[in-house]
Amino acid sequence: ASALGRGPAILSSFLSVALTAFFFVPEYLSFELANTEYVVTLVVMLVVSTLISGLTARLRYQATVARQQERQANALFEMSQNLTGRYSLDALLDEAARQISRIFEGQAAILLPDAEARLILRAGDPIADYDVTEKIVAGWVFRHGHLAGAGTGTLPNVRGIYLPLKSSRQVIGVLRLEPHSHEGRLDSESLRLLEALANQVALAIEREELVTQARAGQLQVEAEKMRNILLSTVSHDLRTPLTVIAGAASSLLEEEGRLDGATRHEFVQTIYEEAKRLDRVVHNLLEMSRLQSGELKLNTEWHVLEEVIGCALAQLEGQLHDRPVSISLPADLPLVKLDVLLMERVFVNLLENAAKHTPAGAPIDIVCRVEGKTLQVEVADRGPGLLPGQEEKIFEKFYQAWPGRTRGAGLGLTICRSVIEAHGGRIWAENRPGGGAVFRFNLPLAEESPLDEYLPDEAAHPAH
């Protein structure tokens, strides 16, 4: 009964009772029974053996069902675990197709609609281009949301079994399975397992789509928030220099005949400096736009770092005229391969930030040193320094350490970090012993340069 089932077991019970009556019960070698007691005994034996055969066959069936349920539970659990660990829709679909192919020993495919509602293969084994019937069945299942294909009552004259992938709202795709055995057919238990796995795949796809939509919504909210911050911050930075320029220009026009040369020169100087300030604000906005769009491309060449620093100082001559700047460069400083325009912007932003927070007459120090295969640069000031916890925040977009005290959109240090990291370096900030803040960044030095070393006239250069 445990091996062949109930029918053979009952047959063997009858045969065993008949053989016992023939060989071991008088009259021997005959089916005639000499005593009625033997009849009762044989009947009891037949009933008992029949009952035992039935119980054994039932236990065998229950064990088979338990094994099938265990197989289904394990398959569902494994599918759930594997789909949960995937962080993209393509990886999720590939894993689902692979698992279903392994469980049913066949070829699985997942078809999802494109923008024009046409089913396209997203994972698994493709349907042959010449097999139009298979594609027609897949389209029918997607439109009607019903099971079809081999071994079913709907469109059975194809090789594959097609199941709709149903989300909570609609059919979102089709699962195709072409088993290698059983003439392309699945028994009822296997079909139920396949339907359960298809439901899991559909739920996982829906969950991934909802996560993607939520992420896109969050990005849209953040973009709107940043746009509002940008407008409120930048409008002030643009309005202030424009107001100063308009005021100075108006005074020149209205009082042209009554102004002496010194006063006219002062107005012209004011217009020039505010125009340069406005240019730096616009330049930072353009750089930030390039960084966010991913269009930042380095145009690296060999340059003398002292010349890069000098160009930055020349741009800020008006802001730094009452703040002494000291520069210390090593005598053996090599040429550095960098994007000169972007690195010049880094120095401009760091020096302008130091000038904003440094009182008149306080020094600003620029120190460069070579440490192994790395160039380390620091820009230090004697301003109020950084509050605890601001060391990382100051590099965030639109963040201002002392809002209201200084002009600025809060983009300069963000641009510095992006440019330094694009060069393979790192930038950080910390408080300076004795007061003030120091901004340090490092850049990797190339193994070889066009010149073995660059030797300036003096190891330490005088203040500018």
C-alpha cells in the first residue's frame, strides 16, 4: 500500500487470504473449508488486511500532499526572499524568471507592456520571432486577464503556459512557462504553485513601481523646495549689486558736472566691483547647474599652482585689499594636472568665503605642502570659526553658517566639494587653533610630470 497504492494492496489482501485457505486450512490444496470457524478467521483476516491497506494508502497520500505543500511553501519563501533583496526592476524580473525556470525545470519569461501597450520581453527566455501563435496567446492573456496555453481549457495548442500578472488595480504583464517534461502540461498542484508564484511576482513589480513613483515624487518635492530656496536666496544676491550699480550710475548721470575726479573714480570703481560680484554669483549658478545635470567634464592639463592662486587673488583684489594674504609654497612643488578654470573657481570661492567672515586687517593664509603622492592645500582665516556640527553641513547646497550676516547663496563651498571630488580629492573644514576656520583639500599627484620638479624663486612667498 505504501509503494503501489490502495488497489494493489486490496488485491494482495484477497490473494493472501485465498492462498492461506488453499495451502494451510483443511481441506488442504482445496478451497473447501472443513470448519465454519476457518471461514470467520479468513473473513476477519481479509477485513483487517483491507483496512490496513486503506490506512496505509491514506498515509501515503497525506505524505505526498505534505511534501507538495512543503515544496510550495519553500518555493514561495525562497521567491519572496530573493525578490525582496532586489533593488531594481530589471534585477527583480531576472531573479523571478530564473527561480521559476529552476522550480519547474522549464523556460520562463516575463513580458511587460511598453509605452504603446505592446508586450516586450523583460526577463527570461525569448519567444521565437516566427512563433506568431505564442505571441497572440500572450496578448490575449494580457487583455483578458485569464490563464491560457498548454494544458488549459483556453487556447491549448501552444507550447507555453501563460498566466496574467495582476496587481491590485490591473493586469501589468504576462508570465510564460514552457516545461521541458510532461508534454508541456502541469498537474493541478504545480499549476496552483505557478499561480501563487505569478501573484508574488506581480506584487513585487507593483511594489517596485510604487517605490519608484514615491522616489520620483520625493525628488520633485525636493526640487521644488530647492527652487524656492534658490529664488529667495539668489534674488537678494542679484538685487543687491544691481541696486548699488544703478545707484552709482544714476549719481554719475545726474551729478556729472558737479563731481570731482576722485568721486567719479569712486563711483566707477563701485560699479566695477559690484559687476564682478554679480558675475561671480551668476558663474556659481551656472557651475551648480552643470554639476546637477552631470555635464561637468574636466579639461585637465599641467599647471603651476602658484599661477592658479594668483589668478584667483586678482579676481578678488577689491575684497581682499584690506586683508593681508600670505602664501606658503614648497620649493619642490611639482606641476599639478588639473582643470585650471574649475580649480581657479575653488580658490575664488574659498578666499571669498574667508573674506566674508574675516574682519578688516585679519590675515588669510594659504599653505600648500606635498605629502607622499598627495598635494594638500589649506585656506585659513581668523573669523568666528565653525559651530559644532557645521563641519559637513557647510558643504550642502544653500547652507549658510551665519545666515543674515553675510551675502551669498550658499553655493560656493558646494561647488568646491564637487570640483575637488571630480579631481579625485577630498575637502573638509575644521576650526583653527587660536580662532578662525581652516579649509583643507587634497589632490592626487601624477606619477610623472612634464618637468621633474618646479622650483620657484622663493620657498615662501611674501604676502599679497
